[in-house]
Amino acid sequence: MTILRPHLNWKTLAVLTIAVAVLALSIRSVSAQDFMERSRKQGPPPEEKHPTVSDKDYKAALQKIPTPTEKYDPWGGARPADQTKVAKKSI
């Protein structure tokens, strides 16, 4: 048993194809709407609880950070070190 009979012309096949496409798109949009409704019913995500830090502990942690001995060069890895010294002397 064949699904499409040989006497169907191209217009009938085009109409059937469009009907199937419209049906598939409508089913897909309904499933997206169901997904949105389910996500709304769940409520907001739980809040993360972070430990509180006192000012005293914060200042003590800042004191532990060593002061840099030379200036930081963010492009230091992109160019050789010799060019930086030559460029400073020529200026």
C-alpha cells in the first residue's frame, strides 16, 4: 500500500506539503509556550548565601598583598622584552 497515489498531481502535493509544514510549526510553537509556562510556575531561583566579611578582615587581607617592585606591563607577553627597553631609550 502506497501513501501517495500515482494520480495525485503536483498542486495537490504542494498543498499537502504546506499543510504539513504549518502543522509542524504550530506544534513546535505550542511546545515552546508550554515550556515558558512551566518555567514561570517554578518561581525565582534560590538566592546564594555568601559569607559576610568584616571590614577588619578585608583590610587585613589587603595588607597581605605585596607591593610590586616594577610597573606592570599588560603587553609584556606580546612583544619581546628587548624592544621595550629600546623604545624607552629612544624617547
